[in-house]
Amino acid sequence: MNQSVGEQIFRPLAGDTFFFRCHRDVPCFTQCCARLRLILTPYDILRMKNRLKIGSDEFLERYTDTVMDNRSRFPRVRLKMRPDRKHTCPFVTQQGCSIYEDRPEACRLYPLGRATATVEGEKGARERFFMVAESHCHGFSEDRAWTLEEWMEHEGVNEFSALNHGWLGIITSSRSLGPREYEARKQQMFFMASYNLDRFRDFLFGSAFFDRFHVDPALREALKKDDTALMLFGFDWLRFSLFGEKTLEPRLKKEDK
């Protein structure tokens, strides 16, 4: 993309309101659901695979590609487009999104874009929003006005942002991963705890994990069936295993008691 095109598409969010409405009668309906380079978050994957009633392995195999880039030390998961002429989203139909209630956070945010960063010692993330003003989109000509806060609440973005916040702090952290010989293993652990909740659950309950760490009995029961609790516990585990944070309490070895 050249600079002039980028300037035309990405525009500052000026003022307190913007106009937008997407519905089946706009000429461009579903045109934005193609040729996406959409990076999925852990909560995106949780919602989508549960909506489809399939396991994590099957979802990742059928609907995603794993990518590495220079902007991150960790693998990312990207939604795989259909191999058709338009490279459409696998979930788009003529009637719209077939998983609309469980669509990813980036789809909920559109036509807004967001640049996010976390700062060590700060509870919240620093965010900057902008308009993604694609030339084909007629939604901007509609008469529905929104404030940023109204749009975030209406589209359910706030729930996704809150649940992904801990993970965002992990992927943007500049802290050392320790000796290089452990990096490959830590990246594998990151992938499992972030994206493959079924395998992470098997890891917890099929190993000596609970003999090695104190976990509240009520939480341990929740981890058996509650994917959201499991995902959030995974973030704590990653902070412990990747960076050595004291987010989990190891049990004392018998010889140390």
C-alpha cells in the first residue's frame, strides 16, 4: 500500500461523533469480509470454536494460519480466508456473518481501527482510534451517529478488550525470556495457553501441575469446564513461565518443608 492510499483509508477520528450504519440494503454489504489479514486473539478463538461446537485443534487446523513477524517474539494466529477468487471470510454468507454474535473483536470494532500499547506499571492500555474509511463502504453515508463509547458498548468491544487485556500485556512486553535455549519451548507454551485451550486443559489435568502449584479448589473445578476461566488462568501461567512473575504459588518440595 502506498502512502497516498494509506492516508485515504486511515483517517483520524475527528470530533466526538462519527456516522456509520451497516445493513443488508447498503450496496457494499459484506464487501469488507474478504482479503482480511485478521489476527485472532485468545478470546476470539474461544468464542468462535465454541460457537462452531468444535475443539481447539480442529478450529486451528481448519480456520487459521500461524504467522511470525518481526513485530512480535511470539506466534500469532490469523484467520484463513477461503481459496476463492475474492478470498472471502470463511464465515460470510449472502445474508451476512454466520457467527455474528461471536465474531472477532476486530470485526466488532470496524469501521474503527485501534493502536494499542501497554506500559509497565499501568493498569490500562494506551489506545488511539482512527477511521478505516475504505472507498467501497457506503456505511459512512448513513445517518446514524455514534460516539466512540456508544459504538464500543453497542458492538460488544469492551467485553473482548477487558478479557484480552492480560494477553496484550504479555505480547507487548519487552522483558527477557531468559536463556535462548529455552525460547522454543516457551513459544510452544505460549501457543498452547493462548490459542489451544483444549490442549492447555489436558496439560493441567494430565500432568503433575496441581502437585507443583497451589490452586484454589473452586478455581480448579472451574478450570475443568469454564473456558474463560481457563483462558485467564493461562495468562497467569504465561506470566509465570515466560517472565518469572509471581502470579502462581509453587508448592514446597518435601525436602524443603
